[in-house]
Amino acid sequence: MTRPLEGIRVLDLSQGAAGPWCAMLLGDLGAEVAKVEPPGGDWGRTLGPPFVDGVATCFLAMNRNKRGAAIDLKKPGGSSIVTRMASLADVVIENFRPGVVERLGIGYEDLSAQNARLIYLSISAYGRTGPWRDRPGVDGVIQATSGIMSVTGEAGRGPVRVGFPIADTAGAMFGLQGVLAALLDREKTGQGQRVDVSLLQSALAFQLPVLAMHMESPGSARRQGSGAPYSSPNEAYRTGDGYLMVAAYMPERWMRFCRAIEHPELAFDVRFDTNTKRLSARSELTEVIESILVERSTAEWVSILESADVMCAPVLEYDDLLNEVQLRETEALWQVEHPTAGDIPALRYPAQLGTNPAAPQPLATHHLGEHSIDILTDWGFSNDEASEYLAAGVITQSGPILDNTTAKGNHND
């Protein structure tokens, strides 16, 4: 069975999270991905613990479906290798700071001059223009500058970082969308193009509802714990043995919720009889609801509320989530074979196509420089040329696994 992007070649020059993640997703969809790392390796290899065979598990998670080459772009001939590879590529992905690829001679103008069909994705912290263009930035920095931390956490307490790299996630998703749109456009025009993605704008896009509220009514978006700024009840409440997320803010569901918890009078209480009032009296409403919910366990309330068609869910820890039947029956988890560590758990590509679904390729995450010679010969270099580059130290083959204490650099170095 063919997959949607089979025949598409991707040259992944990126490091860290957003770029590699985007390239991995293209590989899930069938693209051939060649990842180029510096001799010291992608700094993402060191982001841990935990480690598997000395390599960070998060690196393993974001770099499946790729073959890897180690190329020193600072040595004579290094950039020319990338230039020649790009002449055969459909997509190039990079996430250096603005200006770095131009100094190396592998910028969009350099590479598109010899390959007019090339799609060139640049991911940066703040974009290629504006006064912040030269600032470096990683996920936590972008969570701060994008306003995410200003609306995450509890009222009256300090800012809180979202518990996963949401800015990198957003950058990877919009990078993927941009590449797919550019590939579709190329089918019509025959021309490639540059795709620019900034982590800042990606993070802003993920905040659309609350930013829209703030632009219309400044101050309406603020830290509210697990609650939503636009509806109530729509948050996690304490039960007898844990927490229960309840979303019962629509008028009919609010009525059902009140009946299900055996307090139908709450639906007509003048403090809480509209969503606007419930938002204004959120703290008072939370006290009332929790005084009722603590009388029973989370599982009991889930059964009661689901029977009443009230949206709710237990707040699951990862251990509980990964053991849920739902994940097994929907095959949400994959197993990807690692060359030395055995099977590595992975997350399935979430958009499932009915006739040619995404799937992990036989390639697991590679060792540093594992496929340097193979990649060069597959991408138009002769065996002699590859051997000469190896002898000169421009490329390395099957390099050592990095010591996890020697990481340097950041997302946009």
C-alpha cells in the first residue's frame, strides 16, 4: 500500500523539536527523510534524562522514519554536500537563527537557484523580520513571550509553563501544514517556494479563543487554573478520591448536571442560572459543586454523569492513560524498532487516512552518522566522493553515541 508522500524527498537540517518533529510527520506520511546533523549531533539527543543507549528518549520520539548523516557544515565541502543534496530534494527544513544558513551558503536563494521546485521550510523563534528576528528562543522562552504563561496557572499565583512543549508543537504542526500546502501549490504551478514559520506566531495561533476575547475585552483572559475563561462549569473539581473534569455549561447540560448530582435547585439559583453569572461567581460555584462531589468517588460520578449525558472525565495520570483500553483498540501507540535498544514506544500519526494511512517506516531512530555513506550515494554522490569526504572528516559514519552531559547550543543556534 502506497502512502500519500511516497516519492517526496526531505532534507532535514533542523535540530531540537519543532523542525525534527515536522520532518518525522512527513516521514509518517511516506516521505523519504534524510537528517543531517553536525559532528557533535543534534542537541536534542541530550535532552534528558531519561536516555536509551545514551540518547534522549524525546529525541528518539521525534526522529523516527529518518536516515541520518553527520556532516560538518563548517569544513570546506560541507555546505556543498547539502547544496548537491538539495538539488534532488523536494523539501528542505532548517531552524537556524535568521542569517545563519545564508552565511553557510545554503539559504533559500542559494538552493532554489538550482532547484526551482524546492520547498524550503524555515522555522525560527520570532520570524525573519522585526526587531526580535535575531533573538534565540526555545519553547519555554516562547511560552513566556507569547502570553501563554500569563493565562496558565491559578489566580493570584505566579505564571506556569504548559507541561509539554506547546510552542514547539505548534511550530511543527504549522510547518507541516505549510509544506503540504506548498506541495499542493507546486502541483499547479510547477514552482517551489519558501515557507516561514515562527514559534511566536504559531503559539499565538494556538491561543486564538482567549486572544480574541482579550482583544475585544482586555483583561478577560487571565489565570484560572483548570477553568475556561468563557464558560462554567468547565473545569476540574475535587471528588472523594481525585479530580473530575466537568463540562456542563450549555443550558440543557447545566440542568442535567444539577439533577444528576441531586441538587436540581442549583439550576434555578439566581447566582448561577446563566453562564455569565456562573463565570462571575466561579469561586462560589466551585465551593458548592466540590462540597457535593467529595461525597463520592470519581468513578461513581463518571458513571452517574455519563448516564445523564453530562460531559465529564477523570483527570488521568499518564500511567492510567497508557493502560486505557481506548488507546489499545484505536492503536494510538506504535512500536518502532531501535537498532540496539529493541522496540521503542511511539505515538501514532493522529490523522488517519482511510485508504493509505500513515505508518512508521521500517527505520527506527538512527545513531549519529549511521547512514552517512548510504545517504550520499543514494543522493547522487559516487562511492569515491563519499569516501573522500569521510577521509577528510567532512562526514562521519556511525559516530559515537553522545555523552549526555556535553550538550551545547539552543533551538536557533
